[in-house]
Amino acid sequence: MSGTDAAQPAVDTSRPHPARVYDWWLGGKDNYPVDEELARRILAVDGTVLRGARANRRFMQRAVRTVAEAGIRQFLDIGTGIPTEPNLHQVAQGVTPEAKVVYADNDPIVLRHAEALLRGTPEGSTQYVHADVRDVDTLLSRAAGSLDLDRPVALSLVALTHYLGDDPEGDDVYGLLGRYVDALAPGSYLILSQVTPDLSPEAIEKAADSFRASGTPFHPRSLSEFSRFFAGLELLGPGVIPVSGWRPEPVDVAIQAEGIVPVYAGVARKP
């Protein structure tokens, strides 16, 4: 079963969108000249972004497989981006065909592809909701049409939190994540990755400047700042670590050999 819950909104091609910039880095075709321009500008100052995009996808696959093997049957992926195979539902339903997956994003391009590309197994379900991560009540209400939020859910925000600010009068990213975690049943999991300035400060500063100049907020975070997202949760080993090092498989070891990826990752369980 697969489906969406919204009519097609208009696509704004006057400004780059993170999902479409990311799509360009992954070699996709669902982006516009404004997205490619920003993607190339950032690549010129930060040569890690291409392997970083691949490493993020690989982390998502390993983390989803880990929690599915731990018994999780429901997944909520916020900021899913433009579908790239294997996507989260394919990984989760590859472990447990009856898994229920809800994707959420605010880019109309993602909505446009949802019906065609987010096809689940007959035993499970794959749904897409068009909603902004900042609108917690709306997003969770729509997700609850497919997921039972009284039972454990794996909540993933992969490469999303660095687009959200800390200011309590603005995005209030820590408060925002806290509201999502509070809504999850005990036994749920939180899957996160986030760009950091710790490992490549000059390049990340230049990349952040390019994002901001394009009108896209960008907030790289240190190890301690990223670790704060997991307050009150039980981190799975090896804890918070550079993304390619989180339970790596042979291909991830090869990626590590290519050079640093200035992204932290972690997975934690709600007790």
C-alpha cells in the first residue's frame, strides 16, 4: 500500500531547496539550475560533500536495518528528500515486510515523486505526508493516520537538523526534537545525523556561508551540541561518532579511506 495525503503545491524554483541540492550531490535529476548552482558552489569550497551525501545514505540504511532487527515495525522519516534507492522503506521492509513507513517533507518535488517511487510491500504500508518539520502537531496528526503512536516508532531526521536554528524564538531545534521524542512511545528510537564544524572547520564555515547567502539557514554543530539531541535517551553503541564509523560495513570502511566526512551520527532508544 502506498499513498499521499495532499494536492500538488507549486514548486518554487526561484530559491534552492536543501532536498534538491542534496539530490544533485547524489547524482539525481530532480533539481533546478538554482539548486545546481548552490550545490556546485558548496562543492567548490567543501570537497567532502559528495562522499558526505553517500555516507549519510549509507548510515540511514545501517541504522534502519539495526532498529528493524531490534523489532521496530513503524518508521517516521522527516525530511526524507527526493527518493533515492534503496530508500528507507525498502531497507525496513527488507527486514520485516509488514513494516509501516511514513515519509514527511515540505518540498513539492518530493510529493511529486511519492506515488511513483515510494512503493511498499503488500504486507506493509508506505505513506507520504506533505508537512514541515516545524509544524509538529500537523505532521504527527497526519502520520498517525498510518502509524500507531502508542507503540514504538523509529523517528529519523537524517541530515536535517543543521537546517534548523537553536533560537527559542525561531526554530528552537532542541525544543522541536523534544516534542517529537515526547510524543513517541517507550521503546522508540531516534536516528540522527548532522553536519559538524569539528572535523573540517574552514570548509564547513565556507559551505555554511554559501547556504546562508542563498537564503538557506545552516547550523553546523559541535559534538556536544549534537549530543544534546539525545538527552534522556539510551545511545546505542558506538554512541555519537562520525557518520561513516557508525557500525560500518566494508563499503563504509572504504569510504572512510577516501577522507573525512564532517558529519556526526547517532541512534538512541527511548527508555
